[in-house]
Amino acid sequence: MHYSLQFFTWTPKQGVHQVGSAVEVNAISPKLAATTLLGVRLDEAGAARKLAVRVWSDSDDCKADCACYYYH
């Protein structure tokens, strides 16, 4: 399936910021799409490295049905 990904970082003073532009990738699941680009461990919750990714299917034009993961 084809997925689009947006990476985000955050700091207490500056809040959340998008890192770069959206990236497109082919993968069998949203979580695999997120890990194939950076090769960094991720999870849905827990202490993170201040880097997160939002993944959605290209068929979802509104980006309403997206998954978010936090890199550890």
C-alpha cells in the first residue's frame, strides 16, 4: 500500500514543528512505513526522542484516518 508520512519534532519553548515535507513510501502497514525510512525503533506511547511521524494512506485525502508513532 502507498503511504504518506510527515515527521514532527517538539520542544517546550517552540512547541510542535513539521520537519521537512511529506514523504511517500510503499509498505505493508503504516508502522512498517515509518520504520523503513529511519530504521529507528518506534512505538505508540512512552518516552520519545522528540521525533514523531504521522502516517496516512494516499486514499485518505482528508488525512483523517492517520496513525501517529513516536521514535525511541
